[in-house]
Amino acid sequence: MTTTTNEKKTLVEVKHLVKYFPVRAGLLQRTVAHVQAVDDVSFNIKEGETVGMVGESGCGKTTIGRTMLRLVEPTSGEVIVDGKDVFKMRAPQLKEMRRNMQIIFQDPYASLDPRMPIGESVMEGLNIHKMGTKQERYELMLKTLKKVGLEEYHSRRYPHEFSGGQRQRIGIARALALQPKFIVCDEPVSALDVSIQSQVLNILKDLQKEFGLTYLFIAHNLSVVEHISDRVAVMYLGKMVELATREDLYREPLHPYTRALMSAIPIPDPSIKRERIILKGDVPSPLNPPKGCRFHTRCPIAVSQCSQEEPQFKEVKPNHWVACWLAE
Amino acid sequence: MSKEKLLRIENLTLHFNTQKGPVQAVDGVFFELGHKEAVVVLGESGCGKSSLAKALLRLLPRNVSRYDGKVYLEGTEIMGMDDETYRRNVRWIRMSLVPQAAMNSLNPVLKVGDQVAEPMVVHHGVKKEEALVQAAKMFQHVGVPVDFLDRYAFELSGGMRQRVAIAMALVTAPGLVVLDEPTSALDVLTQANIFNVLKRLKHELEVSFILITHDIATSSELADSVAVMYAGQIVETSDARSFFKEPLHPYSRMLMASVPRLRANIEPEFITGQPPSLLHPPTGCRFADRCPKRFSKCSEEPPVFNVESKQVKCWLYES
Ligand SMILES: Nc1ncnc2c1ncn2[C@@H]1O[C@H](COP(=O)(O)OP(=O)(O)OP(=O)(O)O)[C@@H](O)[C@H]1O
Ligand code: SF4
Ligand SMILES: [Mg+2]
């Protein structure tokens, strides 16, 4: 498994990505502080691979996904896709890139235009990119809807006539219609009932197999990404704290934050007694993140060094990266 | 007679009028709940869970077309009370609600401490200072630092706001609190924290909970008993231990199989199709369309069968 992924070509490379959002105040709207949403994050994704990205809300996952597609302008860093730097692209190149890189949003209710029949929504991108003739676009739309389990008569209906799971499948069809190579899936199942989540996950997996798609799959729960990811990254307060193959990460999580996330996953079996690692306090404000290791204020095993020096993100075992003083 | 239950619900029904006809959101719901216990009402989105909460607390919208059934709270039937008696003796006093998305509906211009104190002033007629003392106590119970009393909702994280909403439901010391999806908008770590708080409150304050949720895994943390709701009806009731070991109703089994489990080789399953419309629910078993066990009998509505101490609304359990 690991060897085959190694042989594959890298499709997306993220290098030292930084995104600070200015906080403005006062009459003159002067910048008074910065939210350090993403702070020096590097990783890559190989062709046909799924990288799962997990962390609490506000840790910067969504910002990474959106910055990679330049829906949000970066503060610094590089994102190289297919050998080209996305941040240096000008309008025509950017348009071409956007066809190749799509995003599926978390909220299936808000991401579809309520006044547009869903067939039109799915064709919107095709029209913008003037792909094929009108007839060809229509047929491609139908074909894509079929892929996510919807029929021709559905295409004439409006979003409110669909359930949450169906709307999320429409969102997938919208992204898929443009035949992209890379899709950022931003919490695509978090808003859905558990009973239909795996249906959407299965569709994403089947599509990946059929079209050789590459995914960045964002979630806040490690149990959701386990079955879909080849590798998993864990984020905390704008930093990547761990990155490993799925097998290694679930078998032997090395960062104390990953271990806490893992222990918080509920199991529907009250007879299993587990020790849950409950972290004290809330995630600190990204306006003013703790010095040293950003996790030290909540870390159950922190030592004095942790509050003074920031640990580097290091490969402590083959293909297993961690930022923790105690994991070396 | 055996020991009186805290709550017994029989045949509770709440239908709404719409342009397309009546929506049978709550249709003959029944279950029981003991003192200092938690019952989980499990069901998918749209099955009528929030409507059930509204029916219990008599927080009714204008377009109600049918509202009846019996609800015994510590032996007293409360459905027959007139609105004034109900308001003075039941809501907030003996039973309160943490509504769905409560953490997002706190008043943005009031300090959270004042909001938590308010039900004491309104329902117990105490002075504001006294109510604030009680609010401070509740903050401690739910694990919010007392100096947060003076803060505004936007200054708190989602998890803290949800705790404030829980404190507000507890401040009048009711014996029963209905929690509608209390953690579904929160992260796993925050969810785990809130559930620890609820477990502690159950002991410290001797309070009972009706926990309404679609999240079967999280609910298992708190449940003493379970009631499964499907398309406005209860299809299974059971003690938590046997339910989580082996649920009986085909729907409950599929719900259980859809939960992703860590490091498991089996992939989670999903329930195909959608629940039926509550406008014109099917005449037979409401789950029949999606049921892998369906057989000829299922075109008739199944009655509720007793299986040991459990109850199942499914023809497979006809004896
Ligand atoms: N005031 C109303 N008028 C008409 N229909 C209503 C009204 N309130 C709720 N409904 C309908 O009743 C059904 C049950 O709704 P309810 O909000 O109780 O479901 P729920 O199980 O709480 O769903 P969720 O998990 O999404 O919160 C739905 O079909 C809903 O559209
Ligand atoms: S009554 Fe029939 S259709 Fe309904 S749940 Fe039981 S077996 Fe399935
Ligand atoms: Mg609800």
C-alpha cells in the first residue's frame, strides 16, 4: 500500500502555507491584530490519493482547502498543482485551474441556489467554462446525476424538494460535472444523519475509482475519514501536528492531541469501558496562540520545554510526521 | 402498584395543518421514564423529534390540527390541564427544554448570566440578585467559570454557549429536562465534554433527561433506556443495555450498522431511500419501503408487541 502510493506522482504540493486574517477595528478600520488561521503548513497529495484532514472547528482546515483553490488569497506560501504555482496564476490560467480543482461544501442546504432547478445548478459550471455544445452539456449533466444515483426527472426539481443526503449528492454532481482531477471535500457529511453518511462516502469512493480522482477530505471526526483516507493529517490551531498513513495513524497515534481526538469518538456500546482523554479548556484564540507548542495549554503530558520552544514537524518514523517534543 | 414512574407518555399525538394536508409529526408516541434516568429518543432528521419536544412542553405553533394523548408526570396527567395551570405548574417548574440549536439562539445583547437568571425571576418570582446567585451555582454545575456571568454570548465558544443553554434549563430546578440535539453542532471533543457534564448533573442534581438525537453512538454515553422514533411513531422501546447489545426492530438494527467504528474491518452501512412523507404516511408499516425483512404481513400496520420487557412495532415479533 505505502509502496504503491510512493510510486505515484505528486499532484498537489502545499509548501509553507500561511494565512492570516486581519482583524480591523475603530473608525479607520485599522488592522489591530491577525487571526493566524493557517501557520506554515506543508504537505503533498499524490494522484488518486485521499488525504483526510481532521481537527476541531476553527483549526484552519476549511481555510487550507479554500486557499488551495484560491477562493481565499494566501498570506504566503506556495501551492503547486501539476507543476504550476496556483498563487502565481493570472485570470485565464486560474479559470482553467478552477475547472480541474473543485470543492464540495459542508452545508448541503446553503450551497445550492434555491431558485434554480438542480439540473441547471449542475450545468452552471459547464456553461461558465463553455464545455461542449448545449446538447452535450445537458447529456453530461444527466450522466453525472446518474453517477450520484439521481434520475432525469430529478433535474427539473428544486433544492427544497430533496433531503439532506440527496442535496449533498447534487453538490457532488456539481463538482464532478466539470471532470476535475482534484476535489476538496469540506466536511461533506458532517451535516447529515449518521444513517446516510456512509452512502455519500461510498459514492465518493466509487467515483474516485472510476475517474482516478484525488481528494482532500476535511472532517472533524477521525471515525469519518478512516474508511476513505490513504493518509490522515491532524490540525490544531493553524498547525499540522501529525501526518501518517491511515494504518499507522490509527494503530499508533503519536501526537497527544490525536490520541485525545481518537479517545473522544463515541462507541455505541456502553459495556466497553474506555479511558477517555478529556482535554481541559477550549481551543485558545488563534488571535493570540500560545507560545511554544500551541497545544501545551491543554496537553495532558506537557513538560516545561513545551511552553518555551515550538516543536518542529518531523518525520519520526518512515512517512510518519509529528510535531511534539515527546514523540522523538 | 409498583413505584410510580417519573413520566409516562401514552398515545401522544401532534399534527400540523399545511396547505397540502395534515402533517402527522407525532403519531401515537409512548414511552416511560424513571426518576434520575435518561431516555434517548433516537431518529432521523424529520421524523418528528423536535415536534415531540414541543408537544411535551406545549410549545405549539399556530397551525396545530390535532393535539391529544396522555402524559403523566409523577402521576399527574398534564395534557388535560388548561394552559394557565400548565404554565404555572409544569413548564420550567417541573419540566424544561434545551431547544435544538439553543447555543445559537441566546440573546446577543444580554449578558449570559442575566439570561440564565431570568427563568428564576419569571417563574419563581424571586429577586434578580437571588436569581443571579442561583445562576452562578448553575454555571459551576455545567462547568462554566463564574466570571463568565458578565459576558455576552458572542464572547463564548460553541461548547460554552451550549453549557449556558443547559444551565438556563436547569436553573429553576425542574425534575425533567428535554434536550433536543444538544451536541450535534459541536466537535467530538466538545461533545464528549458536554456528555460528561450531563452524566455528572444526573447524579448531582438528581435530574432526569429526555435526550433527543440522531446520533446513536453519542447517545449511548448517557442512556438508561431508548425509544426509537420513525416517521412520527415509536417503533421500539428498550433498556439501554439490551438495546446497544442487540436492537430488535429492523430499523434500529440498520441505524446501529450505520455507525462508523474505529479500526473495524467492516465498513459502516447506510439505510437506502428516505423516510416516508408525514403528509401521507403509508398505511402499512411505515418502514416497509426500506426494510430488508419486509414480508406479506407488512402491508398492514403492525401493532406493538411485547418482547420480554421491550416493545417492538414490527410483525417479525408476532408470537
Ligand atoms: N409548524 C409546523 N407546520 C407544519 N409542519 C411542521 C411544523 N413543524 C414541523 N413540521 C413538520 O413535521 C415533521 C417533523 O418535524 P420535526 O422538526 O419534529 O423533525 P425532527 O425529527 O426534529 O427533525 P431534525 O432532526 O431535522 O431536527 C417535518 O416534516 C416538518 O417539516
Ligand atoms: S413490520 Fe415488516 S416492514 Fe415493518 S419493520 Fe417489521 S418486517 Fe420490516
Ligand atoms: Mg429537530
